[in-house]
Amino acid sequence: MSSEPLRSLNVLISGAGIAGPATAFWLSRLGHKCTIVERFPGIRENGLQIDVRKEGVEAMRRMGLLDEVKKHVVDELGTKFVDSKGRCVALFPKIEEDKHGKQGFTSEYEIMRHDLVKVLVDASKDNVTYRFNLSVSEFDNREDSVVVTFSDGTVETYDMLIGADGHGSRIRKMLQKSEGEGTDQSVNMGVYMCFFKTPPTPNMEKMTNFYIATQQRVLATRLHSEGQVYMSVRGPPDELESVLTKDVGTQKQYFEKVFRDAGWRAEELIEAMHKTDDFYATSTHVIRSSVWSKNRVVLVGDAGYSPTPLTGTGTSLALIGATILAGEVARHGTDDLPGAFAAYERTLRPYVDIVQDIPRSVTHGPFCEGKAKLRFVQLLLCTMTKLRLDKLFQSFILRSNDPFRIPQYPELDKLIGSQA
């Protein structure tokens, strides 16, 4: 292994979300030429509140960006479960930094997605080339290079192609296709969600308000500079998968039909949904692939191992993956990219497997078909609050005691001047 790259690599990264700019941040500082292509016209301003947890926080610290992230932290006080009349059923206050590693539903590092993306882009843009309205159409993955054909018909050659293009990654699908059947082991968790922003209203609190309805429906609201709405339902996969292929108007009509009689603030939020131009609907597929890399192509973040929004760990996994990938490239040197990719996967995959082992309490627990289960869930949540077991309950659900730590990479530490 070498502690210094033998030569500068010409690196192409597909995707300007979180994983792409985070990986480019490190690789560009290692002296590599990085280009990020993004199919949208610019950095996307959409996306709601996300959280950075545990080793994701450590990844930001190693990048020297944690103080910048703190400037954008959302001031959320906790999570409140309400009934159909808006009355508090249970309250789970925010857990501040805890020496024992306990975490709550509200993270210490809650941040709007576009704010985190902007932090990463601003930190990398002086050393990284961003090209918008452009995507990868196909690639020829050779042992010594990768020849890329872009959506505008141009062809360019790179030393490395990194797929950071989200859970629907075209890079992953092309890589899997080249490796044959059986490489895609993704699982549909059966929950379908939509997200959108609304103007803030006087009755909105700086807290997640979580409402569980019958017929396996859940509504949630949050508040930052704008209101945020989350609608989730467990339903017929065939019907919902078909809806997701339709236009936004059709998707909104479907979610209106599902939630129209849900109770609480459903009618008001549906009206706001039809007015918003920031609407996104998705399934909850756990992205599992038996191949993370081959020759000169490698996957990072949701493109390779999305754990779904249900876990709240996708952002952290992207930041962790970017750090480990860059660290292994630095450690192995540029003449041994296959060795670096193998070490990256060997280090991270066991942790990804743990994160993606989503407990039934997350995928089924809050989704109540009838009133009997709903009453039971409300009683359970209320009891947790009354017995002051809220911290224990949150830590159990969020697996706060996981032992995974990002390896030490002196090759990266010296670039930032930090003592990791």
C-alpha cells in the first residue's frame, strides 16, 4: 500500500446530492481532478429535513465542516404523537448530545437537505467542476479506464466513475446488468411516502407532530422556515408502484384519495399539497446490491446501499461511505483501485447490513389497519412517556449502541489539519 497517490486521477461522479460532493471534497483534496454531472439544471433546492447521526457527524468533523453544519441546524424540540383531535398522546423530547451515545427521533444535527448540500458544494466547488443538465447514458468499464457516453452524445474517458445518483441509480443498474442476474437484491419495505412544503401557519410548532390513523396511514408535520408535510401509507404494492410512474398531478390525486378521511389536519394538508410545487413521492426500497464496484466503477451512498427514509440514516451512510472510499483510495494508491474498492466494501458492508436490517417495529409498528391496534399503539406510546422510558425507547428503535466507527485515515486527516 502507498500513503500517497502515484498520479492524479481523472474522476467522474454522477450525482450532485450529498454523496457526490462529499466524495469529490476528499478526492479533489487528494489531488485528483473531479467532475460532477447532474441531470437537473442546478443544485436542487427541494428536499425536507434530514438528520446527521453518529459516524455521519464524525465524517463532517473530519471534513472540517461540522461548525458550518451547526450554523444551519434546525431548532426542533422533539417529536409529539397526537390523536385525531390534535391532543398529545406522547412526547419524546430531543435528546441532547449524550456521552452514552443515546439518540432520539430528533437528532442534534437536524438540517434541511438543501442546506447540507450547499455546505458540501460550497466546500468543494473551487476544486471540482460541476456540469448540469447532463447525465451518463452508458459506459464501457475497462480494466484501465472507463469510457463514458453522456446524454448529449459526447464521449469522454476517465480513470474512475463514481455512481452517487441516488436510490434509483442508473450507474448501479448498468453495473448490475453487466454482472448478470442476481446482483440486485433490493427489497420493497411496503411503505409509500410523499413529502412537500407548505407556508408556515400559526398553529405549527417547532416539533415533529406525528399522527397515526387507521387503514395504515401516518401523517407528520415539521416546521423550519417553511412547513413540512410527510404522508406515509402501507398499501397494495402493484397499485402504488403504478402511481409512482405517473405524473405529479396523478400522484397528488392518489394521496388525496388515500388520506381524505384520515382525520386530524388531513383536509387542510391535502389542500396545501395541491398548491405546492415542491412535491415528491417515493417507495421505500432497501437498495441491496451484491456488486458495489467493478474495474473502474464504484457506487457510494444511496446508489449502492440506500437504507430508505424509514431509518433516518441515509445521509449519514452517504457521508461515511464517501470518507471510507476516499480513505481507501488514498491508502492503496492510484495503481490499486480494485484493492481500494475491495477494502471500502469490506469495511462498510457489514455496517450497511446492520442498518438495512430494519426492525418490524419501524415498518409495521406505526401502521394500524383498525382501531384496536391504533388504541394499543397509543397506549404503548403514552406509557413510555409516563414511565419516562422515552430515551430508552428511542435509543432501542434507533440502535444507538451500534459499535461501528470510521477507520483512521491519516492520509485524509493531514489534508484538513485535524486530529481524528
